[in-house]
Amino acid sequence: MAQAEDGTIYVGAQGELGYLAPDALGQLQYCSLRDSIPLEFRDFTDVVRAHATNAGIYFQTLDRLFLWSNGRMRVWKSEDSFHISFAVGEHLYIRQPGAGLMQLAGDSLRVTPDGEKFSETRIYAMLPFTENKILIGTRELGLFLYDGFTAVPFPTEVDGFLLENQLYHGAALANGAYALATLRGGVVIIDHAGRFQQVVDKSVGLQDNNVWFVAADQQQGLWLALNNGLARAETPAPLSRFDERSGLRGIVESTLRHSGKLYVATHQGVFYLQPAAPNAGAAAAMPPVFLPVRGIADQCWALLSVGDVLLVGTRAGVYQIENTRASMLRPSSGHSYALQRSKRDTTLIYVGLENGLAVLRFNPREKKWLDAGTIAGVAVEVRDLGESANGVLWLGTRAEGYVRVDMSNGFSPNPAVEILDARYGLPAEPRWVTIVSLAGSQVFVTNRGLFRFDERAHRFFPDSTFGAAYADSSRSTGEAAVDRANNLWMQSGSGANQQIGRAVRQRDGTYVWQYAPFARLSNFNVWDFFLEGKDTESGAEVAWFGGPEGLVRYDLAEPKKYEAEFSTLIRSVTTANGDSIIFGGTASNKGRAARSPLAYANNALRFEFSATSYDGEAANQFQYFLEGFDKGWSAWTKETKKDYTNISEGTYLFHVRAKNVYNHESAEARYAFQILPPWYRTWWAYLFYIGALASLVYGGIKQRTRQLEQRSRKLEATVQERTAELAQQKNNIELLSQIGKDLTASLDFDVIFYKLYESINQLADATIFGVGLYHAENHQIEYRLAIEKGKRFAPYFRDMEDKNQFPVWCIENRKPVFINDVRREYAQYIGAYEEPKLLLEDGTLSETPSSLIYLPLLAQERVLGVLTVQSYRQNAYTTDHLRLLQNLAAYTAIALDNANAYRQLHTTLEHLKTTQQQLIVQEKLASLGALTAGIAHEIKNPLNFVNNFAALSIELAQELREEIEARKAKSAGQEDFADLEEILAMLVQNAEKINHHGKRADSIVKSMMEHSRGSTGERVRAHINELVEEA
């Protein structure tokens, strides 16, 4: 592939060549140029190279060279074959086996001066070296420099590596270095002088060491075409990382360079860096690796370089390291966390312990460091050490704040010791405090900001030197360090806001924070900074960051343009459901695209976008704005799409921009479009509306005339209807009057109810009819007559305690219930509705009505009952029906009241007659009663004996049955008791009958005696024993 200056991408394939161009929707489509090739040259195979130059686009096959320029295809055919072609500047070079390196000059290919040197030597890279020189990479003879006349060897530190791993491609980098791709060893990078810099292979995360093509982008990224996909390496880059893949194991606590060698203390020991070997040959491809220091495997905390000796504080004490081997110097029962050489007395080294402070003193005679004991009064965990110019020793603790040890009058094993915490201006719970020296004074770093100590006030105060955010306790601070230029390096914040920064000192003494170089390390926790002025390897300023995730090296001398421009691309515009593509992604990136009218049906759109910033691409954020729809820019988001719905007709411009991991913003990408109005809001629709309105006006006049005529006719019809209604009302009144007469003329409830049922069907739909009598004393409604579709219900009652009944509400409130849709309107009267299924006279069950009316039957403030009519139809009744039925209910109440009065009068008369008859009978029976009492008394005594002995016989028979059962059990079936059991059963039966008839006779005697008394008797005291004996 090759990209022309206008952005067009040209493509060569097997027997095919052409270019990619957007279609009407902006989607890239392949356009073949094969038809532009003369017929006799179309039988080519693979296109192996494509180059874009000012002269046109070159396509190289194995035996032909094509040039597409100004709409015309030119062809050069090799007599034998071509190897590989290269475009350097505006010159095209191509190697032909057997001939050498050739250059296209005019219309012919000619062997370049000294080009025959490569007749049998394969060339795989030709890269610009200087203005007049080209770097040539060969497979067999290494690298050459070619000035157009002579090709001379260019020896490098990677010649053996290239010979061993087979060079295949190369690219010139922005910093003057070269990336050389191989088929076996990945990519090796050399500087402009041929010195080895780095190798990118599987050992650093590459998926495959077989690299076919290499290209650099604007952000110093290196794109690699592998045997199994694409990869991007950020190299050369200021940041490089070391972890277990580099041999560095454990959490990094301290980093230090001693005697030119870099040492790292971790929780698994001390390691030293063995850099990549700068010797020629295959060894140059070996990446830097960390190796363990022998003799130490404890948890290590701090490193201190003292002359030729390197000291390390560990869990077991202080070790001394010489080259790559360690030996114990001062053992301890707890951790040795910190090491600090005194600035006032360089023969002293302070050791921060797990529970105190120890001292090492240098013995000049023995030329070694000896244990000098501990400092009295210090019994805290000392994590950090610092010494001020006046000799005060500051100890940073884990949780107690700072400890001030006064050595201003010289070293003393019993100095003044003071613990300074929140009482002296520090924040509450100042965990993991440290001390750094900046411009001759101490900066105290806490988890809630930076502080300085005022000796006169003997108190800590927030330090705003580096910004208010680090002095007002609003931002947490972590590990910090100061370099030789008095720049402060520090990690601050937490979670998503965590960042590493460098406060760079300005000439006026102020500080400016730099965060961009370390934006890639937002998730890296720094537990140690090591800042060195000169790196012995590259002669550059270098910073090392250590922590739980390993070790990071930051090379300040490696150029990195953090504000490199990148583009935001609108990749597609589709309907929101994804059914239709509106824009395919090509053309909008050159500015405002042509407006694409969209039908109103497509007023829900999805915009998808991306950014061409590939450093930490997961951190890219986007901001969008639909001009004409949104009020302003959206908040930054990592979403790469935006949906808009219900977009009104009009012209719109979609804006989108990106912000990369370095917080640098791209230029906007824009897409303009137009939403057409719906058909009913188009100009021709409005024209139609005007015509329709005119027609309506004309038609309205005609219609008005017809309406007046119709109104006249309608008035006549209305008069007729009103007349008919008045006649109907007159008939209803007459009918109602007649019904009232019929009802009040009867004094029998059942006759009244049946007449009411027959009459009510003439006034309203009474598919279901019922009349209930209210019994206040029983709290019940008795339905004497209830009929559904001509079939009568069995008489039934409704309990007044159940409030979820329409008749109960009607009686209690003495108001009608009027409903035309029971399911919707029942809640106006009752809380829940469930119509019981009652049995009709033909055995079927009743159905549920849709419309109903309940009316109370009232007579002189008394509730006599309730009347109801019901229909299966919704909206079966009107207010006229209600008024008629209310009048009918009044007549019914009068009739019931009359019938009830008559019934009461009739009952009274019947009672008088019964009383008179009872008096006559009583006189007749008085004389008979006296005779009966005597006879009954004489019969009762012997009758008692009969009853008692009958009952006793039954009990004796039961005992005899039990005895027989016992004997049967003993005989085990040998004796037959069947006859006895049969006789016994007959005796029991006879005794029960005697007892039964005896009791019956006794009952008759008692009745005769009670009848003969003629009075209810009086209660008198009696002796029970005498009564029993008498009985």
C-alpha cells in the first residue's frame, strides 16, 4: 500500500492493483486500475511494493514496474526479474538480480554508480541517512552508506544480530534512529551512529519475532506487521518498565546507583541491573536484565551508598554489599527501615528501626562501619530520616507523626527527643510521613498535604510553595523526592485522580507542575523516587520510580512531543437502530462535509467516532456538540458513540473532539446534515392546505346554508320529539299513578311484590328484579321476591354486617345506588365488589349485572326495605329511570306500610280469639286435671322401677359380654360362644326397648301432672335425701 499526498490509498495485490475511494455514502470502495494497463502487461502476479512520489504511484511486481500518473499507466518490464524497489526522496531504486541496484531515470532503468556491488547481494532497506547519503540494509553484508557514487560499509553494534536474524525491512525514526525489522529476532533499534539502543521482541511483549514491515507514526509509535497480526511499540520512548519479566521480583522499596551499577531493594532481596551488551554480534539483542545480589534474600527497605560500600536495611538488619555479594554488618531483631548519613558528622550513619533509632560509626583504623548502639528516648517505628542544617534529626514514623531529635550541639546518645503530631499543626492521623530537603530546608510530606516547620513557633504550617491544592489538605500526597535543580517530584491524589508530577522551579522561585510525561503511570503506585543527574549509559537525566508494580525508568533526554497533533475521526453516521448507513466515515475529516438531506423518518441518528492517538488509547476521551440541537459541549466521556433521537427538521452540524492520555485536545471533526420536514410540513403540503382552506371556506358557506335549512327542519322535528316526550311523560305519570293505586290497594306483601314486578318492566329494563324487607332487630334484609330473566330465586337473606353490599349501603345511607358500569363505579359506594352466585328455581346460577339501581323504601323516617332493578347491559339506565323508580319506590313503601299495619291488626284480632278459646278449654280441663294428677302419681312409682331395672339389665348384659370375650380369649377358639352371644344380644335389645318405652310412658305421666297443676308452681326449699327415699 501507499498513500498519496491527497490522502488516497493505493493498493497492490495478486494480479490486481488500484485505489480506495469513498462512495456516495462515504464508505471506502476498491477501484481497480487493471483496465488502465495495456493488455499485453496484465498477466502479472504479486504486487510486492507500492510507492507514492511526486511523479505518481509506482507498483512493483516480480518482473514489471507500473507508474500511474495523470490518468495514464506506464510499464517497464524486466528482461529477467526484479527483487525489491525503494523510494528515497523523489528517487525510485530497484534491485535487479544479476545487474545490481538500479535507478529510474527518465524513461529507463539504469544501474547506479557502484550499484553492481549488489548484483548478488539482496537489499531489504534503503533509508535517508543525511541529505546526500542513503542507508542501505542488506541480508548478507550488513549495512552500507551510499552517496550516489560509492557504497561503503557502515559497521554497527548490531551487525551480527542482523546477519543472524535476517533483515527484512526498515524505517527512519523522528529522533534520527533506525528501526530494522528481522524475520527471526523482532526489531532492533540503532542510533544515527550505529550504536545499539533497544530490541523489541517477544521478551518485551511482542507476539511474534517475525516482522515483515515497520513504520513510525507521529507519536513516536512503531507499527509492526507480524506473522500473526499487527503490533504497536512505543519506542524510542521516555518511559520504560521493568518487572518480573526483566528479572526484578518483589515490591520495589529503594533504588540507588553505586559504583556505576544500579541496585534495587525489594521485598525479595536486592537486584542489580545488567544492561544490554553493547558489543557486536548476537549478544547485542539481549535486553537489560536484573540479577540478584548473592547472600541476601530478606525483605529489603533502604539503600545507602557510602564511599566504596553499599549498605542495605533489611528485615534482619543492615547488610553491606560489595559488587554483587552481600554480608551482614549489623544484625537486629526487627526491621531496619531507613538509612541516613549525617551531614554534620560523616562518620555517623543513623538506622531507623522497627522500634527505635540505631547508629553506625566509621572506624578509620579498621576502615569499616561498627555498631554504636541506639539513641535513648526513641521507641517508635522509624520509616524515614532527614537532617536539617542546624543538626536536628527528623524521624518520619508510620502513625505517630514526626519525632524531633535535637543533635544541634553535636552527637549524643541521650539527646532531647520530642514527638510532634496533630497538637503541633499536623493533620489528624498523619500516616506514612516522610521528609525531603529542598533548597536547604525540610519539606514534610503527609497524607494530607505538604508542611514546613517553624522553629520559633515550634509548630507546623501548610506549605503553599507548590500550589494551594497541596497546602489546604484537600489533596493527598505520597512519596516525594528533590533533584539537583531543586525540582520536587511527587505522587499525589488517589483512585482515578492519582497522578505523578514534577514541580519545576522557575527563575523567580515559583514552581510549575508538569504531569503530561507521567500520565501513562496514573495507576502506578510510587513508593520510591531515585533521581540521578547523569545516567552512565546514555549521559541523560534519568528518574526511577519504584513500587508494587515494579520499576519505571524516565529518560528526560528522550524527546517526546506530548502535544503532538492527532485527529478525531467520525467513523460512521447511521440510523439509531443501525439499519441504514448515512455516512461511512470518509470525507468529513477534511472539514465541513456536504449536507446530506435526510428524510424525516431518519431523525434518530447514531454518530460513531475515534481518535488517532494510540499512546494509552484506552484513556482517550471525547466531547461532542450537535449545533442546532444541543445547548453546548457535552462532558468528557470515553464513549465512542452518541445517539440523537427526535431531531426536528432543519440544518445541523455535529462537532466532536478528543483528548488523549496527555490531556492534549485534537481539532474538531464535523459533519453537516439536513433533516427534511415530514410531508405534512413541506411547501407543497402548505400549498395544499391553502387550497383546502379556500375550499373549506367556500364549502363552509354552502354548508352554512344547508345547516340553516337543516336547523329549521330539525327545530320542527325537535318540537315533534318534545311533544312526543311530553305525551310519554303524561303516559308514564298516568301509568305510575295507576301502579300506585294497584299497589296501595293490596294488603298482602306477596301480591304487592308481584304487582310491582309486573309494573316495573313497563318503565325500565328489569332483567333482574328484587324486593327486600329490612329486619332491623336481626340486622338482616329478607328478599321475599327476587327474579332473574323470569326465574325466581329461592328466598334468601343479606347480612347487614357485611358492608361491601350495595343494599346495605343503600339502607344505611337512605340514598339510592345508581351505577351503569359496576366494575368501574362500585368504589363510589363499597370497598370491594363480589356478586354472589345464587341458585335459581331451575337449578342454574345467577349472572353478574353491569348496570343496577338500588332504592330505599322509606315510610315516615323508617326504612322498610330496598328495591332493585338490574341489567346485563352497560348504561342501561338514565336519570329519568331513576326518578320514575323513586316515585314507584314511594308508592311501594306506602303499600308495604299499609300491609304491615293491616297485618299487625289482623294478628291482634287473631290473638284475642285464641285467648278466648283457651279460657274455655282451661275451664274444661281443670276438673279433668285433678283426676289425672292422682292417677299419674300412682302410675309413676312402679314405672320408675321398670325404667331403673331395665337400665341395670343393660349394664349387667354389658358385663356378661365382657366376661364372654375374656373366656373366648382364654379358650383360643376351642369353645363356641355363638349361641350365648346371640341370646345376650336379644336380651340387650329387649332391655333397651323396655327402657325406651318406659321413659316414653314416664314422659306422658309428667305431661299429665304438669297439665293438672294449672299453674307454673313456686320454688320452695326441699330435702334431697327425703325426696330420694320417697322415690
